Amino acid sequence: MVDRTPHHVAIIMDGNGRWAAARGLPRTAGHAAGEEALFNIVHGALEAGVKWLTVFTFSTENWSRSDDEVAFLMGFKEDLLTRRRDELHDLGVRVLFLGDRDDPRVSDRLRKRIREAEELTVDDTEMTMVFAFNYGSRHEIARAARAIALEAAAGDLDPGSVDEATVADRLGIPEMPDPDLVIRTSGEQRISNYLLWQTAYSEFIFTDTLWPDFRTEHLLECIEEYQARDRRYGGVDT
Ligand code: IPE
Ligand code: IPE
Ligand code: MG
């Protein structure tokens, strides 16, 4: 049988605020509760044989939330990276960040934690975990377009040669394969500026489970549903 384990699973971890509201707790308690779900899923993805796991942790649009919530999310990310990086390293998980870490709104301390986690795990090969942080797909594609324009203007690139590969090579992580499966929790059915280029032929699963309640069993259910799908890539049934 062909191995139909999705090579790359990308997740939109949504519903933390609603999870907290349902319990009469502040939204930030929902973000804190999401950590357990995240690490449960890391273990589940490793067991399932997933090689790339990308998670949406903060979008370029999430800056519009209250100062308190943004500050919590930034502090939480810093803290989580410090507490969890050794565990990820022990599991053989390589950590990469995708998004605009050079944004002046991102603190130097957090930038340093990101770099440390990436450096610690650089040679880990069991799975690559991508934290999409301060990430927006339109921003990523616009940056690739700008890079291409600058190279062409400098005479380093023939404008007539620009093709899909030229663009893909200038995205945030050029070696990242396209996601096979995208999962969004919390019942919302939209893409929210996530991996627009990379998901051209991904399978999408929307589940009502709120992110803090999401566990390996839910991931395995999604993988099963993915395995039953017929990916045609514009062709016909085989
Ligand atoms: C996802 O949960 C986490 C982030 C976007 C940072 P939300 O905070 O969006 O939770 P809801 O959608 O308001 O329930
Ligand atoms: C997408 O969720 C971003 C993350 C999960 C980090 P949002 O909750 O920000 O998306 P919208 O606003 O519902 O589209
Ligand atoms: Mg949300």
C-alpha cells in the first residue's frame, strides 16, 4: 500500500478565546491552555510519521488585538520557547520560524529566544516544526516580489525567466514542502492569510473542536479523513 501519511500538516490553531469565555476565564487563559494541545499534537504527529508540522501562532493581523492580549502572547512565546526547547530537541524536532521576526514590534529578547531554539535544533531530523509567527501570506508573497524586482533591477536576474520556482525560492522557508493537509479548529472555515501560495493543492479539514481541546486522537481522525480523499491535482480519477 502507498504510504498516505501526510508529509506536511499545517494547523490553524483557533478557538482559544472562545474556550476561555465558555469557562468564564480571560482570553489569555485559552492561549495558555493551548500549550498542552500543541505538545500533545507534536507527539501525535511524530507517532503518525508526519515530517513537517506548521502551526499558526500569531498573524500579521493579530497586532490589532488589545495591548494586554498581544503582550501576553509575546511573553508566552518567549517563555514557552525557553521551557520547551530542550524537549523538542530531545524528540529530534527541528524548530524553524516563518514570518517577520525583524518587525520592530518584536522584542530583542523574543528574537533571541527564536534564534536559540533554531540553533539548538538545527541538526534534528525526526520532524520539522514551523512556528508561523508574525506571519501573513500576502506579506510573504509581496516580499518575494520585492526581492525579485530588486535582483532584476540589479541585473542579477532576467525578468523574462521569472516563473513559479523563482517565487517559491524567495518565500520565507524555500525548502518547506507544500502542506498536504491543513486543519483549522474552532469551526471557522477560512484561511485568514495563511500559506496562500503553499496551499494551492492542499486538502482542508475544518473541525469544530476548539484548539485547547484538540488532541492526538483528533489529529489521527483528520489524517484518516485525509487518507480517504482523492487528490486529483486537476487531473481525473485514477
Ligand atoms: C487562536 O485563538 C490563537 C490566536 C489567534 C493567537 P483565538 O485567540 O483567535 O480564539 P478565538 O477565535 O477568539 O476563540
Ligand atoms: C488565525 O486566527 C491566526 C492564528 C490562529 C494565529 P484568527 O482568530 O486571528 O483569525 P480570524 O480573525 O478569525 O480570521
Ligand atoms: Mg480566532
